[in-house]
Amino acid sequence: LPVTIGSSVSIVSSSTPDSRTSAYCACASARSKSAVYFWSALSSLVQIANCIMQGMRSKEIAGLMKLSKGTIDFYRNNIRKKLGIRNQKANLQSYLLAHFKM
């Protein structure tokens, strides 16, 4: 979808010099970039959750995904927050395995 929107925006913006159209193109272009970022971040969360379910440690995941350990820890905290177990003494791997299929 973002590729289609982006290519459509570039076609429209290059063919019509109307100020309303160019404003629409700028807005659509910004939305497509934010959609790409959203799906990229969501994909990273899912990848990290899958690695955790497989028993990988943060350092191993960081090496695999070419990210820092701190970034992986940040994602782990976001996963815990989204699952509502941020301030609980629940093992993240055990929780994921118990509530989600692999």
C-alpha cells in the first residue's frame, strides 16, 4: 500500500501544479512514510517477540537484528507494556509461550 500511495503521489504531483493538489500530495506522502514506519516498528516487535519465545537473550537478538542491546531492551519493555505485565514479576518468554502460538 505505501508503495502504491507514494508512486501515485509522485505521478499526481508532477502532472498538476495546483496548490491544493500539491498540499494533498505532501500530506499523502507524509502519511505513507508514517505508515511504513508503523509497519516496520510492528514487524520488529513481532520479530523480537518470536525470538524471545525461542529462548534467545537480548544480546543474541541484538546481534541477529544488527541493533544494540539497549534497543532490544526498549522493545522488550514495550512488549511487556502492551501485554500489561510491565510491573509484574512474570517471565516474558513464559508469558508469550502461554498466551500466543509459535
